[in-house]
Amino acid sequence: MKKSEFKKLIKSLPKYPNVMARDRYLNSAVLIPIIKIDKKFYILFQKRAENIRQGGDICFPGGRFEEEDITFENTAIRETYEELGIKKEDIKIFGQLDTYVAPIGAVVEPFVAKVKKRALKSMKIDKNEVEKTLLVPIEFFKNNPAVEYTLKYEVHPYSIDKDGNKEIHFPVQELNLPKTYHKPWGHKRHKVWVYNYKGEVIWGLTAVIINELLKKFK
């Protein structure tokens, strides 16, 4: 390596490190809408429509980052309007939680915001994406710890299709990798938190974000 190339490398190092290989993931942003009603604070959730990906799940409004958004904050605000009809002027962003890299292959930027109470009356839900909304008191989460489960993830270099044929995803034998990789490996254990509010189950990525939010009250 030439000295000039080394200097260029040093100058190119990020001043504020980001998420490595971010472009390999789905980049998204969500809004955590907090609403004050009769002196109590609630979090506004939405239940995804049955006919879309992860249908029936409880989640925050949000979605994929688009280049025209410029910032992830704008993504969260835009998606909230598109899904729930809540206008930008009724949203006040207070700050952002840490970036979350989800096992499903998504980078999520969560923004904490206060939404004006009047927005509940003027909401226009996009029924193509949202079945209904759900208001949950923050006190519920503080007083009812999540039930914790553990899932196990494995990496499969091949799979068997419906006709019984072996489909190679990663040619471990051709690459002459150690035999430990010739069969599923990893066995990584992944914690999953579950809340049950009046029969509605809140889990997955949404529960992870809730847990991070609750830490800010301590």
C-alpha cells in the first residue's frame, strides 16, 4: 500500500460510525406515538391488516426509508401519515432510541414523539395496511413485565424442496470449508419478549423497542 493510499484510508474513516453493511438490510423507521389523555400517557399502536406481510401483528407506525425522505425522522412522520392519517403538525419528535438491527434483516430507527390528542379524532386509517389502532397505557408496561421466551436460530447451507430435492444455498463442500459447516450450524439463542394486553399480543421487534423505552424511565 502506498503512503498516499494509507492517508486516504485514514481520512475516509467515519467520524461517527454507522451500521456496517447497512445497504444489505431493509432500512426503516418507526414512530413511538405517545398521547396524553386525562393526565395519563398512552402509546398508540396499530394492528397490521391480515392480507399483508406479518398480518395481524401489533406494531408502531413506520416503514421503509425512501431516498426522498432525506432523513429517517421524515420516514417515520411520512409513514405515520400514510398509515394513520396523523398530520405532521400533530407530531412533536422528542428524540430517538438506539438503532436496532433486527434478526429478520432490517435496520430500524425508532423515534419517540408526542402526538396531540386531537389527532385521534381526525385519524384516517389505511385499511389496506392497518386493521385497527390500539391505545395502551404506559403504566401497563411498567407494571406488567413481559414474558420471556427463547428461540433458536440455525444457518442452513441447504434445504429440501417440496419434491424432495436438495437445494444448495451455500456451496460449503465446493469451497472446502470445515465439515462443521456441512450441516446446519449456529444454534444461536434469541430472546423474545411478549406482552398480552386485553387479548392482543405484542411481541417481536415492537416488544424490543418497548423494553428499550422503559429503560429510559429508570
